[in-house]
Amino acid sequence: MKRNILIIGATSAIAQATLRLYAEAQDNLYLLGRNTEQLETIASDATVRGASEVHTAVLDVNQFETHETTLQQVFETFPILDIVLIAHGTLPDQKACEHDVHLTMTELSTNGISTISLLTLLANQFEQQQKGTIAVITSVAGDRGRQSNYVYGAAKGMVSLFLQGLRNRLYPNHVHVLDIKPGFVDTPMTANFKKGALWAKPEKIATSIVKAIDKNQSKTLYTPFFWAGIMLIIRSVPDVIFKRLKL
Ligand SMILES: NC(=O)c1ccc[n+]([C@@H]2O[C@H](COP(=O)([O-])OP(=O)(O)OC[C@H]3O[C@@H](n4cnc5c(N)ncnc54)[C@H](OP(=O)(O)O)[C@@H]3O)[C@@H](O)[C@H]2O)c1
């Protein structure tokens, strides 16, 4: 059966790799992103790969006043949403944030508050329809604050906590809430980083996302899987030691 799938932040490399899999499965797609040209290119590619229907609309997630009308448009096209994937994000310059309150607030908005605004609206739709999966890409960075990226970590951690509550709320409504926590992924977001053994390609992350959603998983998904172990260790280090580490 063709599924109706909404992808927010559809121009993200991880989102693109994921939506390619859904296109090949001939699903119906609604793609939201802020770059019209790129959205159109991605939509054409999805159609060529086999997507049954592809719709696009522009959404800058920091323009909160547009969230409701944009989602209303989506619900009119797809009265039942089988899956929503929220994928947008930015990797803040932590040092710059430390000297610029406005920048810090913008990063918290892009990576945290905007997602919570969208989730608040989406949750009511999923609650009514009594089925579906809400999947959100957060990050392992949200598991513990580190000096090198705690603005990003705080925003992602906020979303993860919100998702925990939402999962709990929507459990009786048969709605699955998946918190996707990737480790290091080779995408435009991390273009300037030196890559190593712990790095994954977006396609690998996409495969794990699709698999978890297909299995109706409603949990935190560390991906690749070994990040569950790494983060267990990171979370277990006592504060008295952790505060001295240059992480
Ligand atoms: N790469 C990693 O190592 C890694 C690790 C853990 C978690 N993540 C998370 O994975 C998700 C996907 O990131 P990615 O790695 O695929 O990076 P990416 O390719 O750089 O994608 C980020 C996307 O977010 C979009 N975006 C940023 N600000 C936006 C705004 N105000 N309104 C609408 N869209 C906006 C960007 O749109 P434009 O193209 O228009 O700029 C871009 O498509 C993000 O949530 C990220 O935090 C990534």
C-alpha cells in the first residue's frame, strides 16, 4: 500500500537519502524545505525513482507564523499522514554563540523550538487519525552537554525530552514516536570535519530510519547502532571527571 509521507527539511542529505527509499517504494511524498530550486530538483528525482505523488512547499522553520497554514495545506492533500520525518537542522559555531546572544537564540530556534512548534501541530493530527509514525532526527549531542557544542546539544536534548513525553501521550492512540540519534554523518553539515572510523554515510542512516519505521518502532534509535554503547559510556562519566575533559 502506498503511504503518505511528509518530510520537513527535505533538502537535508539524510532526508534526501531517506526519501529516495520511499520514492523507490512508490509512496506519496510531501516535501517541505526553504530552498525552492533544490526542492524542485529533489521532487523531480523522486518522481523518476517511482514516487506516486510528489508535492512541495516552501517552509523556513524559523517563520513560526507559517507553520499552521503550511501544515494545513499538507493535511488537505494527505488527510491521513502515515509518516512524518523532521530532518532540518544547523550545526552552530559554538564559540560564536558564546559571544552573540542573538545567534544562540536563532540556533536554539532552528534546532529546537521550531521542531517543537511543528510537533505540537502534528501531534494533534496524529492523535485524531489514531495511527502513524512521527520520526525526528535529533542527535547524540543531546545526550550530554559538552563545551564544544552545548548550544546544539541543548536544542537537540530539548527535542528528545519533548519526544519522550509525546511518545507517552500518543501511546494509547497507536502513534509511534521515533527519536533518531545519529552519530557522525558525512553530509554538508559536517563538510569541514576530518572523517574517521566512526563516520557514516547518509544512506546508512536512511536505511536504519526506514527499517525502524517499517517495524513500527517507538523509541530512541541510535544510528549506527554502536552509538548506543558510546553514549552509554559518555553519560556514565561522573561530573567530577567530565567537567575536566576537553570534549
Ligand atoms: N551530519 C551529522 O553528523 C549529524 C549528526 C547528528 C544529527 N544530525 C542531524 O541530522 C539532520 C539532517 O542533517 P544533515 O546531516 O542531513 O545536514 P544537511 O544536509 O546540512 O541538512 C540540514 C538541512 O536543514 C535545513 N535547514 C536549516 N535551517 C533551516 C530553516 N530555517 N528552515 C528550513 N530548513 C532549514 C537545510 O536547508 P538548506 O539546504 O536550505 O540550508 C538543510 O536541508 C539535522 O537535524 C542534523 O542536526 C546530523
